[in-house]
Amino acid sequence: MKSWLKLLVLSALALPVAASAAEGPKSATPATIKALFDCRAVAADTARLACYDKAVGAVNAAEKTGEVIIVDRQEARAARRQAFGLDLSALSILDRSEEKTEVDRVVGEIVSARQGADGRWIVVLADGAIWRQADDQSLSKDPRKGSKVEVRKAAMGSYFMNIDGQRAVRARRADTQ
């Protein structure tokens, strides 16, 4: 599955979870996971093992149907990096860990670049992200396939894009070319 599609699916699935998380801590944990955690309280060894077996089976089934999505820290970091520049506040569900690392820049390589009808550059990065130049600044050297690019956060929700070490131009994340 293309990474942008996986991110879109993940964000769509995260919306109801994020909404339920806003209701309070009790609804933040899905029932299937809560049932697994509740097995810790069972005193008798045999009954606790039976509880765990049943709960793990339910979690496994819920994951296969998409009712529960299990994302490890590495996948969460990759999703945050892939979402850099997009307003996907629903992805805050990925920030449950104690380690709150926010992506403030991405570095990559251009796989294609072209000028739009307005003369502004549209670049596609190797990770599939599409960035459009947002200002009218000219570049001294045209971007091309293989050019190195760095996009970083600027003030008030804007972004700067440096291509091959040139002076930065303002840019915005785009959905399509």
C-alpha cells in the first residue's frame, strides 16, 4: 500500500479513536485491550491464564478486522514524518508515549520537479510528499531529480524549503500535483 494511502487510512481510523480519547481516560482504551489488562487482577493462576488466552484471542481478532490498530513507536514516528506539513491533528493519538518528539523538518531527495502555470515549483519527494512553492522567489538553480531538499517549520504554520542549499523559499504541503 502506498505510504500516503496508509497514512490517510490511519488518520481516518484515528478520528473516532481521537474523539473518544477526548471524552476521558476511561474511553481511551478500547474494550478488547481493557479486557486484556483486567486479566492481571485475576488471582488464580489457571483462571488468569484462561482470561489472558481469551483476551489475546479477542485482541487478535479485533486487529485483523481493523477494530483495533496496533502501532509501534517506529510506525508512529514514520507516520508523523509522512504527515509533516499536513494538518492531521487526529494523529495526536500517536503521541501517547512519554517520548514526545515532534518533527520540525524533513530532509529528502526530489524524484520530480516542475513549474506550475504560475511559475512556482512543485516538487515530489522520494517519500511521496508533494510540496508547492508558496512565494514568488526565484531559485538560482532549477530543482531536478536527485536534488537534496530540506523542508522546515517556519513561523505561524508556514514552511521553508531549501533545495540544494539555495536560499529558502516558502512552501506548503499539497495533496496532488
